[in-house]
Amino acid sequence: MKNSKPMIDRYTWYETIGIYAGIAVLMFFVLAPFIEGFLVSLKPLALLFSSPYSFWPENGSFTAYFTLWDRVPMMGWYIFNSLLLAFVITVVVMCLVVPAAYAFARFEFPGRGALLGAFLAVNMFSGAVLLIPLYRLMRSLGVLNTYFAMIVPGVAFLIPTAIWLLRAYMMRIPRELDEAAWVDGASRLYTLRRVILPIAMPGIMVAAIATFIGAYAQQFIFALTFNSKTEYMPIGVGLFAFFGRQEVIWNELMAACFIGITPALLIIVFLQRYLVAGLTAGAVKQ
Amino acid sequence: MSQLVLSDLRKSFGDLEIIKGVNLDVSEGEFVVFVGPSGCGKSTLLRMIAGLEDVSGGEIVIGGKQVKDLPPVKRGIAMVFQSYALYPHMSVFENIAFPLRVEGLSEDKIKERVGAAAKVLQLESRLQQRPGTLSGGQRQRVAIGRAIVRQPKIFLFDEPLSNLDAALRTEMRVELMSLHQKLGSTMVYVTHDQVEAMTMADKIVVLNAGTIEQIGSPLELYHKPDNIFVAGFIGSPKMNFLSGTVTASDRGNVVVDLGKVGTIKLPRGGHPDLVGKTVTVGMRPEHLALGEDKFSFEVTPGIVERLGIHTLAYCTLADGKNFVALFEGDPEINQGVSFTVGIDPAKCQLFDSDGIAVHKESQSGMHSS
């Protein structure tokens, strides 16, 4: 039998089975909560408390996906708030981080190492540790219960990772390109705009996706603490609306989760298309 | 008129002095090559002229203007980098047009100038391609194109051919030389390859450890090296060095006892003080011939390389030292079988104990060759 694959990629049948079995186990481990969450969203509420517990949703339906809008009319707002917060945070972070990463990657200045270290150290504190001082700060500034109160700490905690990510990427862009542009009369900013930014695009996209996901995930804790206005709530906090006095509407809660994730997921899939590798090909001979 | 003048140029990184006082005068239209072993400071020197490195001391004057504190673009230079430094996201056209766009020229002007440069470099059909799709030689031409469009007074090349394979390098070398003829501009070229230096330069500057060892035309350096370093660096294969003791020295001749190899009488205007001193006699491999000559000695070949056009023999001398000889064609020599080689002493070099050349006319005022 003719095999078109190169020798290094050929496996016997039992190796192939082993590889796919390994992948399946790992995937199941990672996806199990999502699978169960999805199954729960399909079940009628009564079935959830049946004993013995049945994982398979018998006579399951998508009803919960429609009824949840009646129970929590603000759901649309929560999703919108989440996206808005994550989007604004990402944009602000990228505007701050791109020039910063360029500076950290290219310029020698006193305190560069210390600053980078400090950024890393900030990352080691979880936001939760600083909640009380942050709360006091927000209160004295009078910005509690605004979008601002959720955006600013979000930005602050996401900057370090983004700087480290993007700096590493920019350091891989050959210095000769800066020098060539400098010899040709370009200013630093012109070089950054016309030469470095286009080449760093894949790196910027990685940093943007990481920031977006980070902003989406961490907004919960800031929203919970710094905001008590329902109309500003992001989805993470908004989901509490399904927690009633007597019972939790699990199936609608799960359905709301999946609806809430979908836009973010779509955005990430969309951004991923810009992660073009090998854009630097031909810049310099390595 | 001299277009580029370096006077007592110095560069230090911390306590380490990389360039130790360089003086150089380049006239308009000259092709100057900086050559030297790696780490000798030749690239640093070029980057100082370009304005990419700060000057620690001394002056750089281009076209009569002190440029030490000016940014590169105001110095009237253009530089071609070793790695080409092309912008990968731009087309060839945009790459070449980059300096003009920075300058803020009109679209028509840009088209015209890029078109002219592309024509000179035969890149017309490639203008819409990205650098990534070009071959090494074409990328090199794009890099040169980007330098040409600015119409600089001086072109600076930092080892531009070192990334190309041997065949392409020879081709590009010829192309660069004809470009120099066409443009007639001053070019300063850095290389570690002495063949490039010999073939391309009007003037070679041999650098070693941050100082200039010698400045001269290729043949001057070949025939009259000022010191052992230049003698050893210029020429391939390397010059053979034999050490010996001077037994007699007068206005006409210097007699050197080379131990087991023999006693050679060199036509040199030697100072009487030389007698008794240890000196070095240099013999270029290609100046040796099979059989007897005015000075002859025995060698035993170890490895013999036959290249058709000539034959290289890596030999040992009677005193066990290594010796390389080069003969035309493919003479009958065999590994391990000793034979006699001869050389005309007039073609030998003589260096005193400090490694400084003892020239024929030096000290005595004689001008025979």
C-alpha cells in the first residue's frame, strides 16, 4: 500500500488508536463540565433532582433557552455589559501596551529590569487581595457603581501579562529593521507605526485575545465588589438572578451561560484568523 | 576632494576601547573596503560613519561638514545591512520607496525614482512581490535599491554578500562593481573576506583590534605589506613565515640564517643594527616553483590538494615547521616524497623582530625593485 505520509509521521494501527484514545481522554477531562452543563440546560428542572441521577436528558428540549428571557429580562443587558467591558478593557490595554512593549523590547533605560519585575510582581497578587484598598480608593474617587469602576482595575491587572507577551514577540523582530528605518530618516514613532506594528500584528492579536479572555473572566470579582447597579452588571454577576429564594433554576442558568459565552467565543474565533504565522519571512536572512 | 574624513576616531564600550584612533581620508568616487578578522571593529567603524553608534572621540567629516552629532539621514549616507533588513510586510516597491515616503515626496516623484532604481537593479518585474518570495540575490538588490533612491553621497555596505552562497557572491560582486562604475558614488564596504577586498577595492583599509594596520591599493598591500599582520591577512593561501637570524646586513643585502632550511640573501637596504636580530622571512605560496632557483630548499608534502588550475601542497620543512606551496597546473608531487622548491629572494618579505616590514628602499634610499 502506498503511504503518502513521510516516514516520521507514520504510525502502526495500534499506535494510532493509542494516540486518539489519549486525545479523547484529555478532551473529555477538559470538556466534561461543558458537556454536563449543556446536558443540564436541556433537561426539565424536575429531572435534575431525580434519583438515581440520569446524565442523559430524556425528553430533553431547548425550552430553557426561551423561558430564561422571561424569568430574567435583563439577561440581554448582562451579556452586552460583559462584552462592552471586555471590549473597552482590551482596547485600552492594547493602546497602553503596544508602545510600552516596544519600549521594553528596544530601549535601554535605567530601571527597565526593575519595572518589568514589578509588572510581574503585580501579576502575582490576585485581584481579590487588593479588593478592599481598591474599594476605598474607588469610593473616595466617587466612581463606585459605574462602568469606570470595573474597567480601570480590569485594565490594571491585565497590563503586565500583555506587556510580557508582546515584548517577547517584539524582541524577535530584528533590530536591523529599526536601524534601517532610522538610517532612512524615519522617526521612532514612524518606525513603530509603519514597520513594527504591521510585523507585530500576530503578536498583538495573541495579546489582545489573552486580554479579552482575561477581561471576560476577571470582571466578575470587580463587578461584584464595585458595582451594585443591576443595569451595569456583567453576565458573571447577572447569573445570580437565577438563584431564587427557594431553588436555583439550573437548566435556565446553564442555558444563559452558553448564550453568554457564544458572543465572546465568536469574537475569539474571528480574531484567531489574524494569527498568521511566518509574517516576518524574508525580513532578514537568519 | 576628500569626501569622507575620519580623524582620530575612537569608540569605547565602558572601559573597553573598540576603535583606537582611526585616521582615514576617502576621495569622491572611491571604493573603500574595510577588511579585518572578526571582532576587529570594522563593522563598528562603519556604524559610526552611518550614525548608528555614538562617537567616543575624534571627528567624522562628510563633504566638508562635521557630522558626528547628526542623525544618519542628515549625513548624506545610505546603508545596506548584512541581513538586508527588508520590511517583510511591504512589497518590493514599497520597500524601495520607504525612504522617499519618509522624506514626503510626491507620488509621481516616488514612482519615477523607484522605477529608475528598479531598472538599474533589474527588479522591474518584481516590484509587486513581497521580499519573502525573492531569492537571496534579489533581496540583496532590493536592499541596494532602497539605498540608491536616496541618492546619497556615500554608500555604506556592511558585509552585504556574506549571506549568499559562493556562486551568487561572485555574481553579486561583479554586479556591485558595475553599479559603482555606473553611479560613480563613494562606497565604503565592510567585509572579512580578503578576496572581496582584493577584487573590489580601490583602497583597502586593513583593521586589526581597533587600529588601522595599513591603507593602500590591493596590489600595494599584496606586494608591500607594512607588517606581518597585513602580509598574513592579504593573500590566499596565507603567506609562509620562517624565522631566522640576520648574519649580515648592509645597503644592498640582508643575509638571514633560516636554520636547517638554509641561508637566504635578500636584496634589502638593511640597517647594520639588524645583525644578530631575530627576523621573519615571508614567502607567498604562489611565488614558489618546483626545482632550483636563487634560493632553494627541500619540502616534504603531507596533504596535496589538486584543483586543476593549480595544486596546493601542505608540506613540512627540514626543521619540522609547516609550509604551504602552490604550483600551477598539476605537477608530479606525491605525499611523503620530498622535493626541491625554489624562490626568487626578491619576492620574499622581511620583517624585523617587531613584525614591521624591512622594505627594499627603506633606510637606505635605494629604489631598485
